[in-house]
Amino acid sequence: MSDTPDRSEQGRVEIIGGNIPKAPAGYETCNVHNGRQTVVATGATVQVNHLVAVPTSGPTLCGLTRFGPDADLPGWSMGGGVSGGTVVQKKCSPCWNRVGP
Ligand SMILES: [Zn+2]
């Protein structure tokens, strides 16, 4: 695997229709579905689960900027996001590898 941040639909495939992965202690999941986060999640098929250290408003562990005009992706869901029978949850490998198994 590369150490490139997962910006959209790359990364390890987790469980189709699974719940959002639980973050390790000291971290929170920060999710983006289908490469973006919209108010209405209808039609979401993939959600990438990044990690951030808490408390912080900083970047993800893989280095993606979340806020402001220079954000790498629009719209993040801190500690929440979408799940359901059609949504594949994907852990961002660079993020999760940094905190271990
Ligand atoms: Zn990440």
C-alpha cells in the first residue's frame, strides 16, 4: 500500500453495509462519503473513514486539511457520517496504520 492519503475511493475495503468503524482511544473518525459530504446522504455508496486526534480541529492523520478554503475535500463528518446496506466503509490506510491494529 502507498502512504498516499485516501482522498476518495481508494483504500482498504471494509464491510459492505457495515457500521462506521470505531476509532481507537484518543482519536475520532472523520468521514467523507463519495469524495464529498452533503447534507443529504441519499445515494452514498462509499464512505472513507479517516482519523483525527482529539481534541483538535487539525488535519487528519494522513494530512488532509478539513476546514477552510484550502480544504482537500469539501464537507467532513466528525464522528458521524453515513451507514447502511449500500454503503461500503473504507478505512483510510495511512490514518489507521499510524495507530496500529
Ligand atoms: Zn486518512
